[in-house]
Amino acid sequence: MGATKNASFYVLSNSNVDVELGLNVTNWVPKGIDHYFSISWDYNGTILSSGADQEPLLVTLSLNVASSKDFIDFLVDNSVTDFGFDITVYASGV
């Protein structure tokens, strides 16, 4: 069994058009470690309105790590003591 870490935050649009959110994960360090992780979120496609009366939307990101011999071997073979990545949440007009 692997492990999961969650992080929650509120999103509020200040755009003048209705938008939908997207998620992009890049720049994994060390290279190749992304094969042992997955990142998901509970955002369900809710449209964020352009009006001033909108309610903040609570979103939760989940980072899941594999529990496998291959992952342990990767950590040992690459002397991994830390890792990193960039998450971008972006808005697209609808």
C-alpha cells in the first residue's frame, strides 16, 4: 500500500468571463520519479462565474505515492533524499 497526502485550498475567479479550471504538473525532480506518483484533484468542472457574488470553491489536491519494490529501487539507485515538482492551476474561458 502506498501513501496519500491531501492539500485543500479555495479558488475564486477575478476574471471578467466565466472560467473552468485546469491542472498541469511539470518539472519533476529527479527525472523519472513521476512514474511512482499520481496527482489528482476533486475539481468537478464547476464553472467559476465572473460576477462579484460568487462563492469560493474548495478544491483538494491528492498526491499518491506507490509502494513497490521498483520505487524503493529507484530511490536507492538514484540516492534520492528529496523530490519536487511544479503544479499549475489555470483558468480557461468557457
